[in-house]
Amino acid sequence: MRLPAEIALPDEAATSRLGAALAGVLRDGEAICLQGPLGAGKSTLARALVRTLTTPDEDVPSPTFTLVQFYETAAFPLAHFDLYRLTSPDEAYEIGLDEALDEGAALIEWPQRLEGRLPPDRLDIDISLGDGADGRVARLTPHGAWKGRTLEF
């Protein structure tokens, strides 16, 4: 499918498949920004993406308290940021967001905490909760180098 796109995520397995598909198109110097309410599946998507790029049994804790986790992949270093607890956009750069993008790629949960100071080459993913058994919906919006890219999902 060509980006931008809207993808139904009826269950956790679909969310994991999306994370794995994104791992196949993420490139050095780029970011994936995950937005959505608590419980929307951001961590599930992130875990699948990291495990696809590293190993299937990679320990992928939520960086809620550490703020950032680093992973070595075969292609590039990957930094997983959780900005939920930040009080200022500057804090993201103090903990290494610029360096992460200079040296590899970044996965950013709660990017709205950057207050518009987002990386230029990024894919915004907004996950919303569906009604009842309808699961979730992910809206993928490309920016910069992501524009025109396709995703096998």
C-alpha cells in the first residue's frame, strides 16, 4: 500500500504485523512517531518493530521510566523514546534525540511532547481506539523521505 494510509488493526497480531512491516522500510536517519491514547497498542507495535530488526526474543521494555532504550540492529542503531513524562521539548534533545537520528533511526512514542519540533524525515502513526470489537485504526502520514513510500502489509 502507498503512504499515506489508514489501516484497520482488529487485534494485537495485526498491530504486531504492522510493526514488522514498518521495520522493513525504516531507514537510517528517519523516525517513526507513535501517537494514541494509553492502551492503543503503541508499545505492541514498537516491540514488534524492534524484534524484527534485532532478534525475535529481544527484551523490549517500555522506555516510560528510562525515557529511551537503545538497540543495535544489522542495519543501524535504533533508539526507542517514550516522551510521555517530558515537560519540555528540549528534554528530548538533552537525552539524545538528535544524536539518535544522526547515528541511526528513532521510534518516538508521545511525539506531541516535542511541540512541533519533529524530525523532518518521519512517519506519523496515530492509533485510535475503535468502537467495541472493531479494534483500532492506524493512520499513517509520511513526511520528508517517507513521502511516496510503499508498505507491504
